[in-house]
Amino acid sequence: MSPARTRVAVDVGGTFTDICVFDDDTATMRVEKVPSSVDPIDAVLEGVAKAGVDLRDVALFCHGTTVATNALITRRLPRAAMVTTEGFRDIIEIRRGTKEDLWDAYKDVAPPYVRRRDRYEVAERVDYAGEILVPLDEAGAHRIVDVIRRKGVETVAVCFINAHANPANERRMAEIIREQLPDVRVTTSSEVLPEIFEHERFSTTTANAVLAPLVSGYVNRLSSSLEADGYGGDLLILHSGGGVMTPKTVEKLAVRLSASGIAAGAIASRHIAMLSGYPNAIGLDMGGTSTDISLVTDGVLRTTKEWTVEYGYPICLPSIEVLTIGAGGGSLAWLDDAGALRNGPQSAGATPGPAAYGRGGVEPTNTDANLVLGRLGTQLIDGGMSLDSNAAEDALHRGVAQPLGLDLHGAANSVLRVANANMADAVRLISIRRGYDPREFVLVVFGGAGPLHGVDLARELSIPTVLVPPNPGITSALGCLLVDIQHDLSSMFLGRVGSVEPAEVEAEFSKLEAEAYERLRTEKVAEADMHLLRSIDMRYVGQWRSISVPVDGTFTDFAGAVEEFHAVHAREHNFRRDSTPVEVYRLNVTAIGTVPKPELPRHDPVRSVPTPSGSRAVWFQDETSPHDTPVYDRDALGAGAVIEGPAIVEQLDSTTPIPPGAVAEVDAWLNLRITV
């Protein structure tokens, strides 16, 4: 029997589920889209079937999912409990005492994931250095277990003070729960995040606890369905750190899937930019509900160790830094109490969707505005979906044009200007605010709606070049095929440089690496495919926030790491203090298990003048009259094809307007490279 040579990636979005199929033998890719379903597994299996995939021929199946994200947002969570040190059950409710909007005294932060009446205290105490001051009150622990049993709790988070320094009491509490309630899932903070800062550790642990039953159940059901249809490999699930995990690891670290879907797009945008020769890139993934923005410098994606799905409840595990705003094709245009035009974050979603979908939506959206302006055609998904221009016009007339006294096309243009302004502000936050000049980057736009707005955004931000991938709406699914198995491990290690012996640091790194190798072996990664990366989090003495700097090889000296810390601090904060003492905060090891990746074919450019497939009237941004604009079929454009604006390029899953003055060329990787 010949080895399987097909790779499949599936990305489930709020509106559509995208399928990307790569054939290793022919180096060809085919894509498919289906509407997302109430149970995401239904859409996954439907999309695989529609793509004509025989799962018996599949060597690798990778999946990016929004199941965890949606569960936290909608609060459709299992009955959960928390057990903590006596006197500390309100840490996750007190938080840091901050508000998302400083000036809104009436807007409350969302409630914790575990209700107060389900948070239980037990006598025990460990000091900052890890010494047990009060052993666990086992009688009290058993009483708590009895209450948990009566309440029908499905999952428990065990969060004790200073458990990062000594997890003994926490582990004993977990043992008691598991002994008496074997069907209840138990998550301990010392396993999930063995670090100081109690709120952050407790918050990450409770999020992991409430997600564990849902996410592991979903992953196991999908894995079983794929196996029943003939797939013989491990289901790989993309996590927020930019790697993949198997279902076995998902059961322990479900919270890592809280940003699964958005990480895939960031990975793909980096890969596309690097292929085209751009080490600095801003990725803009605009789908039906939201826009996700990422940043790559010198070929490296920015990452963060503190992020949230909901404000006030940080998840402190390494994640690709992605800024998400409520701006998508389905984002609603509306007027606030002062009569000003707004855009999003409310969305029409997949159901009922924009008015143009003809599924009952009556409020104007970005999709309706693009359709009215001729930027978007009346057919989507290769004719699989028809758009209703009359419904779009009616929605815009009622919701925007009539209240503001505008003509129809002026109203549609205003809707898109507001949406573009929101996205431009978000790009500034992730670039200029971090010390990067967007003019030195290429803008990679994808998602079903991204190319519709790409050139206008680039002009707003003075970005000289826009890249549109060959299949923009499937780009996030492609990202799932470009990642490796990855685990991120860390250990607190507080000490001033000069007082800490490098040998102590090396010994701690060795412990982390031993655990890293064990995790990779559990994932069945071959020894030759294992790679470990080290980094040290450092800060000036007296600072709270730290900066991570990479270190190579056996650690024998602090000099290189300290100099790198000063340089990064200067770039991000615009100052450095070489005379100020530096301290070590945390040691990190990233364990990578290399997964074979598809080799995207390179095409030899042949200068050509493409023939348009038709034309239509198009209003470009801020223009008061339409252009009779040629329409080109993207799939018919070969490498080297050059198109001067005004023009429209259409394909299965997206449309790219090229306004007057812009020039587009199809590069060797079939990306549409637009000079704005």
C-alpha cells in the first residue's frame, strides 16, 4: 500500500469553514468553503467531503478551531468549582482593580468563569520561598469534595497561594478529589502556570478548568469521526502559541486553544511575506465577524505572554500577538445616540448575515456597502451563493442614507471609511505603539473581506505594498499546514545578574529541557525532529514587566543576554539604562517537534496582459462617480501578469479592488502584489 500523500487543514470561522487540501505528489492545492454549523464538526466533515478527500489517503490532518474562544465569550461552560487557600477565593473577582474603559463608571467587568458560591476555601499555606507553613487540612478537603459531589460539578480548578514555589499542598488536594471523584476533571495552577502573580495564575487555571471538558470532548469526537472515516494519523490542533497539539495534550492544556483560529492566519501571512521577500509584514485577516492583525519583524512573529478573551481575565501562556477588533464583512453600520455613524463590533454573523445574503438580515453591513459600490460582485463561492443588491440598497437607505441625508453611494462610502478608520487605528496600535514604522512593512491582506479593504488601508497608513494571497479566504487554513508540534515551558528564576551563577541557570534549563523531551516523546515525535529553543525573561531591578531575550547553547555568561535586553528595551520603550542593575525573572524553553510541511510551487513569471472577463460600474473610495471597471478572473492570471487600476480581480472566496493609480502584479508565488 502506497503511503498517504495528502495533507488537509480545516479552519472553522464564525461565518465559513475553510478547507485546504495539499497533494505532495503534484504540489497542487485545492480549496473549499462551506457555511459554519452549530456543531463545528458537521461543517468540518461536510467540507472534507465536498473537497473530495478520501481520509484513507491523508497523511496529516490539522485543525484550527474557535470552540474554546466562543465558549469563553458566550459563557456556555460546564459546572465548575475552584478550591483555594483560606481567605483568597475572591482573587479572580478583585482582579487588578482596573476597568476596560477608565471613563465609564457604569460598565462592569464580566463576572469570573467560576461563580463565588462555587469557590471553596481550605486551610493550608506556603510562603514565598516554598516552605509549608500550614499543611493541607485534609478533613476540610474531604468536606469540600462532598459538596462538589452533591452539586454535580464537572471540573475543578485548584489554586493555592505560592503553589509555584512548592506545589505539594496543591497536588495533595488534587489527589483527594481524583480519588473520590474520578469522573471530575482537576486542573492545578502549578501544572498550568507555575509562576508568581496570583491573579494571573488563578485566572489562567480557571479558564483551563472550564474549557477542559468542552474542548477535549470536541477534539475527541472529531478525532473519532475522522478515524471512523479512514484517517489513521493523529489529529493535530493548532494552539495560540503557533504550534500544534495532539488530543492527549489538549486534555491537559485546553486553554491554549483559546486563540487557535487567529494564530493560523498570522502564521500563514508570515510565510507568504517571507516567500515574496518581505521579512517585515503586517497581517490583516478580515473575515465575516472580526479582523485579526499580527506583526512580523525580521521574519519573526511577535508573541505575548499575557492576553485575554475577555477583559480582566488574563491567559498567561505564550501566544502569537494578534490584535482583534470587531470589523468584518458582516459588521453592522449604525448610528449612536449623537447621530454619528459607527461600524461594529456588532455583527450580522453567518445567520442571518448581511442583508445581501437574503437570509432575513435587514441592517446594513460592510458587505452590503461593498456590493452597492460595485466592489463586490453578486456571486460568491463560485456561484454557490448569490447576493441580493436590492436588499443591500434597502438596508443602507434605511439605516444610513436617509438618517444622515446622504445619497446611496455616499452612504456606502461612509460606511467603509469608518470601517477602514477602525482597522487603521488597530494597525497603528500593533505597529507604531510598539516602535515600528508601518511604512517599512508590507501589508498582507486575507480572509474573505480583507482584499476588499487592503489598498484603501495601505494608503491610509502610507504602506507602499499590499500582498493578496492566491486564496485569501483559505489563508488561515493554509496556516495550519505550516506549523510544528510545540510546547512552551517556563520556570520562575528570580535573581540579579551578578549574584546568580550561570551554572545555576544552566541547571534549571536542563530540568526544563528534560520535561520538554518527555512531552515530545509523548506526542510520538522522532528524536531527529526534536528542537529546543531557550530564552530568558529579564527586567531592570524595580520593574514589573519583563522582556524575553533568546539564548543559544550552554549558558555560561550573562553578557550577551544583558546587551540584547538593553537593545530590545530601547526599541520597545525608547530608552535604555545600561547603569541600572538587570535581574532575571523567568527561564523559558520552547520544545518543537518538526512536522513535514508542503512545498508551495514557484512559478516562472511571464509578462502578460490579461484579458478581462467582463466589466461593471465601481465606486472607489471618496469618488463621486463610478468607473467602468474591467473585471479579471484571478484563477486565469499567471505569474507575471500586470494589471493597472482601476480594476477588479475576482475569485472563489474574495474580491480585490485595484483603484486608479495602483498597479498589481502576480508574483512567482501567485500572490497579487499591489503597489499603492
